[in-house]
Amino acid sequence: MVPANGRAGASVKSVVLIDAKPGFNSLSTAMAAPITSAVSSSCNMNHGLQSLASTPVPAPSPFRRGGQSSRRLWLTILLLLATHPAIASGPAERRSPIVEAVERVRPAVVNISTTQVVEQEVAPFPQFRDPMFEEFFRDFFAPRRQRFTRTNLGSGVIIRDEGYVLTNQHVVLRAARITLTLADGREFEAQLVGADADSDLAVLKINHDGRLPAARMGSSSDLMIGETVIAIGDPFGLSHTVTTGVVSAVGRSLHAEDQTYYDLIQTDASINPGNSGGPLLNIEGEVIGVNTAIYQKAQGIGFAVPIDRARRVVADLISYGEVQPAWVGVLVQPITPEIAEHLGGKRRGGVLVRGVEPDSPAVAAGIRRGDVILEIAGRPVNSVEEWESRLRDQPLDSSVRLTLARGQDEIVVQLKTSRFPMEHADDLAWQLLGLRVKERRRQLEVESVRRNSPAAEIGIRGGDIIAGLGGQSLDTLDAFRRKLIANRNAQRVLISVQRGARLYHVPLPLGGD
């Protein structure tokens, strides 16, 4: 606090001089004349102080009344003022690593506003809200459909200076228009480059010709429990809010909206609605995660997608518009108690290899049916979903280390990932689904069904229309092939079948070895 009369300014100057250790001469010069006169007349000091003693004294000094004890009291007060943080510290001393990290990254964090056009049925007589009346009017009057717009808010971070933005898939889902606002107030329209529902990540491209501030992506492979992290986002529309916390845990699994996410970073940095898609930073200002979800039943529990996984997804989305799943040619299934007993009763964790695809990387690596996969790239595998998740993290055309259990032995093999050959997709459909389909008038028509196949078991027959697979609408053969390849390792897949005017959504087990 600095009073208007300016006297506090003299005190601050004296503090700086004391810290600089110039001696009592400088201290006396900085203080008011009454103090310097009193000190010179009461103490046997050097010649510089003695010369100051002849200075006229406009008012009596308190040192004269108190003697040696008063001088010690005043010097003690001066020293306390000099060392008090509120006076001694300036902006330079308060510039912590967190402040520096935020200053570097904040210009690259964007507010995302999306607009959706939603259609909703409206009762013909809205004044009658009673369910009985609504049912009565529904029998005689067709409900009207009303269109309205809905605005959602989220966050994102620019990861390339040409305008690529990383965010969550659920932030931009079904958006008709995407507007981004930077920290400096500039607004840009953005286009969706691609999105991946499995990782809940999406990449946007800002419509801008110049260079933009971009954050640097770090690594999430060496995170330490307890290290400081920083979250930046727009919770509740409060633009570019900064919160801090620590890494509470790594490798967390989270089940949300009929989907399970694996290997998430858990943090106690405050993450609220609107933070989704914003960056999680380490103390060096590097992006180590993408804030994704919160645990609503408690406070201080948030989750972020590790940046190592995001980096792999970003590369595929920018290059192909979708994630290219790595193919190794291994079909797996969970280890049930019966299978565990057959394996000796001591097996815990892992997944069982139920089949190996011909001419696949698994064949080249020597993997056999009946092997148990324990680890991939040094990370444990305890379920089919975890196997698929860890396999998705592996780049194409890379070598990955697998730890297998074969009988009583554990062996290690090197497996080279590859892209599934598209020419084998039709054979894969016949093997896993028991279907052959053809494209006809922008629809996928069932051409034939294999006897005793999963498709035959649920009643699919020739002439039916395959309207969707895995929750995604389909109207081309290429889209059907790509979706089947992406879901080939699943235990079952949701298939949408249209027969006449009726549309059926049925979970279809995937067969074949």
C-alpha cells in the first residue's frame, strides 16, 4: 500500500539500498533529516555520518529521547520493512513457473462456440400440458415439428500455427457452425477436419491465412503422481480461466454414455462444464492432456486424454480425416473363469488369442491361437477393450513388443503393425458377419447370408438393407468396409437393418476364427 503523500516511496528506496548493502551512509541519505541528525549526534560513526550531523534539524528526533534502545528499535523496524514480502517483492519475484507457463500457452487457447439446428415435435395445442390430453390430440392431430438453434460452449487449443485446433469430439458433435475466439478477442470460423469417438478427440481448422499462436505438445509417458498441472478453458463461459492442481493418478478408466475410456489422466485441477477440450499443461507449459470429463458425484476429480494418444489421433485425422486402426491380425476374447481353470487356474489378467488371420503380421511374429496376451508395449492388458485401446495407440508401420503366456512360459515377440488390406474387407464381412452386400441406389443391399452365421442367427435375409454399422449410418460400400475393419476386434457390433418401412437396431455377435 502506497499512501498519497509519497512517504512510503522513501521507505521502499531505503529497502532497496539495504538489500544492496551500501553501508549506513546510503541508508542515512535515503531517510529523512531528523533520523540522520539523530543518528549522527548519538553514535560514533564514520566521517560521512559526522558531516551529516551539521544538517539543520527541523523537528526533534525520537532517537534523542530513547538513547541506544530507541536506535535499536528503529533499526529493527527498518529491517522488518525491508524483508516484508509485500514491500520487498515486485512483479519479477512473483513471476512463478505457473505464471510463465500460462503466459506462453494462453494465447493458443480458444473458446469454442457451436450452433446446432435441432428439430423437436411440438404438441398442436401446447396449452394442454396434461399427458392425457397430449395422447388424445396425438390420435387426431399430427404433431408439428419445430426447428430451433442450440448453442454449446467448449474449449480447444491451437497445436499448429497454420490453424489446427485440438478439442473434444463431444464439443463439436452435430455442430452446424463452429466459431472460435482467441484470448486477444479475434473470432474465426472453423471447419471440422475429423473426429474420433473412441478417444473423444476432434481436430478443427481455422479459416485464416496467417500464422497463429500454437502450444507445444509434450509427453504424457513420464508423468509423475503429484506433479503440478495447469488447466485452461472456458468453464461456464468464463473465458480463459486458469486453474491448477496435481496429477492425482494415471491409467484411469471411465465409463460414460455407453462407452469406456481407458488410460486417462486424473487431476484435481478444477475442470467444469466448458473446460472440455481445453489443454492440461505441465509446469513447463507443454500440453500433456486434453481435458475431457469430470466425476459429477465429487469435487476435484477430473480426467484428461493423454497427449501421447492424442498425437496419434491428430496425425491420422489431419492426414486421412479419420483414425486408421493398426492391424496385427490377432482376434482375442476375454478369459472367463472356465478358460482360466483350463489354463491352470492361476492366470490373472490378459486376453486369449482366439484366432490369427492368414498372411497377417501376427503370423509373421509367430503368435498362435491359444496364446495369452499379457502386455503390449510394456503396458498390461486385462480386457478386450483394453487390448483394443492400447492397440489404437500404436502408429501404423511400427514395431510393438508383446508379452505372451504360452503354457507355463512367458515369451516376448516383436509385432509390426500394418494397415488392414481393403481388398480383404469383403472376406472379413463373410467371416465375421456372414454377409455379402452390394451397393444399389445409394443403399447397401444384402446379397447373400451364410448359413449358421451371426447374421443368419438374428434373421437377416437377402434383400434387407444395411442402414448402419456400429452406430454410424452407411450408404456406400467403402463406408461399410471401413467401419467393419474398425470394429473387427469387437465381440459384437450394433447393426441397423431396414426391412420395408421398419428399421431394426440389433447387436450382432462377431463370429469366425
